[in-house]
Amino acid sequence: MTCTQPTKSVTSFPVVPAGSVPVHLTGTQANTATRFVCSDNPETISGSVPFPNGFVTLWHDTTTGRSSIRYRVFLWHLNGRSTPIKLGITIGNAGSTSYSVHNLSNSVAIAANYVEHGKCMAAALLGGTMDNIAPTDSSIAAGNVGVVKEWVVPAGSLVGGVLEFTLSNTAASVGLNYRLRTVAASNSSANLRLNQNPVTDYVTGGNGELHPRGSWNFADIDSSVSYAAGDGWKYYNMSNGVKDNLMTSENSYDPSPGSTKAVASNKGHYGVKYSLTVNLSNPTSVQKTVKIYVGARVKPYGGALQWSGDGVTYKVPTLAGPQEGATTQAGVEVATVTLAPNQSLTRILSASTAGSLSTPALLAFQTV
């Protein structure tokens, strides 16, 4: 993975005024040509996670009626055990013809600095700089299980990132009959093809929070916002967990595979491209300048962003949320836009959340 995108400089902007609440952006499903799998729970694979027969299925997915399907898989798992484990993505072919795995793009890596790797992963996804790699098994015979990719994860290290690939039936127009699994083995030399275990229960954190997992028939989120120059400071919550929380347990594949502890919503949109259409206007008779900022609403936020006005992908550094009693908070400037009298224009702000950081992201508009 190439991670040479520049990092935005940290600046500051006024906090949301007391008594005010940012507007929740409303999301819609996008990129329905790609199926999305999120495997981030159990995020920490500790000694308390059961490994029946030496394996654990972390999540799974399948679909019907298609002879070829494009996948994006977001992996984020920490080896909290005392010895190395093997973790990977497998495909079980239950059909009568062979299947092909091809067109792989990858940002998955073993990392000790989880936050920095999360920013690089987000920047590579937005910037199109993931590595093109070969699958472990490019062909999966009928009745067999193949490995898309696998990693040996040392104790105390994380394996995380995004993997995109296409699965196709070699028999044209014949529907696939398969099961995708994210799998871990307690023995780092184990053969992941031998695993057929059901999905393990998700793990709830000590504070009641759930790391996400599930699978959905879309990979990205679209939204829109409008701002008129002269309107003063306006604030919006992106990846707000409410109106743009589209990757939920209710619309995931297999929300309860034999257990109520199955899907956990991907409300932080990890591994997702969030495309916000920004409609700017100047209804006045004089030139106006608008500034746009991104910060953290509560907990630290970071990742990557791209403004269509310049087409450059930037990493967003870790931004702390507003501090008690402060009048300003840390943020990055997305863009400065000058509008002629009565001019309107539209731009796209694309963003992706870094693994290990949090949402909502706070979007702020100002007329200078």
C-alpha cells in the first residue's frame, strides 16, 4: 500500500455554541455494485475467544443469483493472545464448477501503530493507492475451500485494512453458490481451508460499545448539504449514527445466525467512502468567501478526505473533540471557496474514517 498522501495541518475553529446541536446529515446507499463485509468483532481476539477445533469464524457472507460479484472487505483484528495466530479470508465453493478470484486491491497489513495505519488505510482507499496483489488461491475447484489472502499475526499486533476482489464463476451466467468467511486459527501454520465453524458471538466492550461486523449489498454512503454565504457558522454531523447509519443489523446479511450476538452496525463507516455533495451559493450582490472545516464531534476523529475542487487526497491527523470550557477546537480546513455575486457551485467532499478512531465527524461552514 502506498501511503504518501500529505497530512492536513491542524487549525482551530469555534466550538458548537452551547444549546445548539449540529444537523445530522442524511445518507443514502451508494456503490451497490460492490458488496461490503466488515469484520471488526471481536476486535481483540483474546484468550477468552473460543477456537473450536483450533479455528474461529469471525464473520461470513453469501448471496445468490449472481455469476460474478465484487467485494470490499474491511478487516480490523488485534491478536490479544500470547502466541501468533493466522487470519484470513476464505471462499467455500458449494457449486459444481470452479470459481475464479481476481482483481485484488489491498491495504491490509500487520501493524503495531494502529491509529497511523488506520489513517494510511483510509487515504489509500480514497486516493486509489491500494496495492494490486495476487490471491493465495486464484482458482477454487467445485466442493473446495480456497484462501483469498491470509496473514500470520504476531502476539500484540493488529491485522487491518481493506481488501477488494472479484469472485466469478468460470461457467458463464451460472449463479455462484459459495460462502465467504473471515477466519482465524490458533496455530499460525494451520490450513484455513479446513474451517467450517459457525460464526462466533460478537464481544461487547466494557463500556457497552460494540465494534462493527456484518455484510451489506452496498459499499459506500452518499449525502448532501447546502450552505448560503452570509449564513454565519453552520455545523453538521457526518457518520452520525442516526440519519446516515445505513449499515445496520436489520439490513445486514444473516443478522442472527443462531445467536442474537451477530451483527453490530457499522455506524462509523470504517472501510467506506463517504461522498458528500456540497452545494454552495452566494445570494448577495457582493463577493463572498466560505471556509469549510472538519473536526471531531466528541471522541478523536481522523482518517482521510478529498475535495473535488483540488482532487488531492489528504490524511486527516488525529483531532481531539471539544474540551470542557474551551471556545475553539482542533480541526482541519477542507477548502476556502470564493463566490462571485449570485454564484452557485457544487463540489464533492469525500471522506473515510481511520480504523481505531471515532465518529461522528463535525463539519463546519463559515462565511469569512
